[in-house]
Amino acid sequence: MSTLAMPAPNGAILDRRDEIAAALRAIVPGEGVVSSPEEMRPFETDGLTAYRQLPLVVVLPETVEQVAEILKFCDEHAIPVVPRGSGTSLSGGALPLEDGVLLSMTRFNRVLDIDYPNRTATVQPGVTNLAITKAVAAEGFYYAPDPSSQIACSIGGNVAENSGGVHCLKYGLTTNNLLGIEIVLMSGEIVRLGGKHLDSEGYDMLGLLTGSEGLLGVVTEVTVRILQAPETARAVLFGFPTSEAGGACVAAVIAAGIIPGGMEMMDRPAIHATEAYTKAGYPLDVEALLIVELDGPQGEVDFLIGEVETIARRCGASYVRVSQSEAERQLFWLGRKAAFPAVGRIAPDYLCMDGTIPRKQLPNVLARMREMSEKYGLEVANVFHAGDGNLHPLILYDGNKPGEFERAEAFGADILKLCVAVGGVLTGEHGVGIEKRDLMGEMFNEEDLKQQQRVKCAFDPQHLLNPGKVFPVLHRCAELGRLHVHKGQLPHPDLPRF
């Protein structure tokens, strides 16, 4: 991964900081604008804490109209804007710009509507992921996507990154549970896409915006589907003598036609760190731990637990423990969801990577990562959504030691290149941001990237929304020309082109 390079700051904008702050205060009065370096310090980084940059100014709007006015003002004055939710992004997606306005959506924190007959919840983007489930739990419902950071991450950020979680294997990512959004374009135009209905007519604009990492618009309202809690849910811990055996079990379970509610895996370093942190009851004499959750009617769950146990023992499982109560099931998951902070106890710093591979490649990729660990002289703890092949290797390093951060980045880049080489992708849920930006060429050629940028040009002609993220080279819209579609790709010749 190359040294981080962001667009050179615009000196003319920097010289107008006070003027810009005053104009924003006219739009968002009171304490809605933060401009002193001391007060802006909490906004200088996101979950990718290796990079830090103070923004030009921070603005915290409370209404959709204020968001529209802010974006319209910035568009008219060619001022970059970085949208920010809770700041839990692990790819640097919310890293500020020195000459850019940081648009924080944390004050958009209300649940607007819960519609149980239609099984939907409409919320503002600053509502945390877990808060949606808490809002509907009394009626026996929940929101399925559950990132490990669900206690803190906002639903607006989940939409921007298309977040997943431990239960996405069966219930899907954010995009599979999203029904409608309200967004504000850079021009200040307010647009609604989708609603409470299952699908929308015309182009899948909702799909285009989901996972767009704040490059196309700012989300101001979100409608998601809520699900009825299953009758029964039980989790099983399986311990294996090798990570390869655990990976083989994952592939065998899916190949048998069984789709668990969740299927997570940790290796020895992660197991030991997590058990010391949470006391979840994990075995310490195994090399890999697989957590498998089955949910549904009681009879089905009991049957599937037996089937999965048979498969696991055939793959060499040396430890089996089935949750006997809801409290014990929650304890199993507490350990997994606390894995990231737990690993922080065994190393001064770590990089949390995010790549996705075909499930059958798990044993091969784990073996290759061990070789890389020896090559770079850095330990790695593996925690990942095994069921859908989404890996989260945690590369341990000490930022105070010269050269270790650079080695950690190079190690991470090699892991992501390996993911692509075996038929996977650069990111499963954390997004590209700045972390993987310079690796986009591993997946896409120059024409692919230009085609994607033409879509951005249709929404943001001046490239003012979150510039410096996702694309390794940013072309001016005039240089890209019209969106080129090869013959046969459009179903009708009269359909509009960007």
C-alpha cells in the first residue's frame, strides 16, 4: 500500500476559513459549527486511527433543510465536504480534509416511525445500529445486520459502507435490508428513493447509493426492514486442532445446504485475547474456534445442531459446546463481538483488514497469511465472518517502532492482493476509503475505474463530496466524457445515458 496522498489543499479556501465558518453559522446557529483546533480534535480521525487530519471546519446540522443549505453553499463556493456518521469507519472513509467541511450527522438521532404491519422502521442516519433493534425488541422484532461496532456505528454509516455483521450469512448485508432512503445531493436537491415497499420501479438507484461511501450524496433518512425474532436460537462452539480444519468445516456445512444464522471463526491469538477480556468460556487448547448459530423452529434447530456437529467432528473438531440458555448464547457472541478491543490488549496497535474470498479458499488463504506473518515479522490475529468468506485479519504492530507501521501496511496490502488473486474482492463491509484506494487497480483496470467515476460525475460534477477516497486517480468530469456503454448492455437504445 503506497504512502497516503490526499488532494493538495486549496490555499484560497484555507484563507477563507473564518468567512466560511461565519456563513455556516448563519445556516446552523448556536453550537452547530466548530472551528477551533482544540474543539475539532475529536473529529481528526475515524476508526483508521493511523491517519489524522484536522478539518477546515465542522458543522453539525439538525434538519434536512440545513443539510441542503450547507451542501448548496459548499457547491457554489467549490468547498469539499466529508460526510461523517459515528466515525467508526475502519477504512478512513470519514478522514477529514484540511480544506474541507466535515459534515457530522450525529444530531440526526431520532426514530421517526415504526410500522409493524409493514415490518419497517424509519430512522434518521445518526441512530445507532443497535438502537433500531432496541426500539422494536418489545414487540418481538429486530434489525438483522449487526456489525461488531453496532453499539456505536450509525445506520447512515452502515448505508454508506454496506455493512454486514455476524448474521449477514443468512439475513444479508445492509443492502438486503434497506427499503428506502432520503438523500441530499451536492447541489442541495433533496431526493427520496424507495420507501416501505419491497422493490422500486426503474433503475436500482437505491442499490447504487448503498455502499457509495459518501461520494454521491448525504443520507438524511433511512427505512429498513425489521424481522420477527426467531422462535429458537442456539449457538455452538467448535474447537479445531488447525485453522485449516476449521475452514474446511465452514465449507462443508454450506456445501451440505445448511445456512446458519451466523458462522464466525477465530484463531488462537484471537481466542486467547478474547477469553482474557470477556471470560466467554472459550477453549484455550485449540488452534481455531468456530461459532455456529442455528435459528428457527425448535425442532429444526435441534436437528440442524446434530447435523452440524456431525460435519464438524468429521472435519476434526476436538471440542463441542452447545449453548443451554439465552444468556449463554449471548455470552458466546459477546466474546466474538469484543474481539477487536480484546486484541488491542495484546499489542500497542493493529490494522484491521477486510477482504472477502470464496469459502473453499479459507484453508489456503490462512496458510498463506501465516507465511506472510513470518516474512514481515509481525503477528496476526484472525477474526472473520467465516460463513460468507469475509476476513478480518488484525495485524499487530507497534507504531512507536520505526518502520513497523509501514511493514504492517505492506502486509495488509499483500493479504488484500491475495484475496483478489483467489477470486475474492478487496472489501466485504469496511469499504475502500483511503485504506484500499491505491489497491483498486488490483481489481479494476483503468477503463473500469473511469466508468465508475462517470457515475460520480452524474451526481457530483465538481468532485466535492469526499474527494481523495476510493479512486487512486481522480479525473475531471470533462476529461471522462459521457458514460460509455458497450453494445448490448442497454435493454433499449432510447434509455438515458449519463
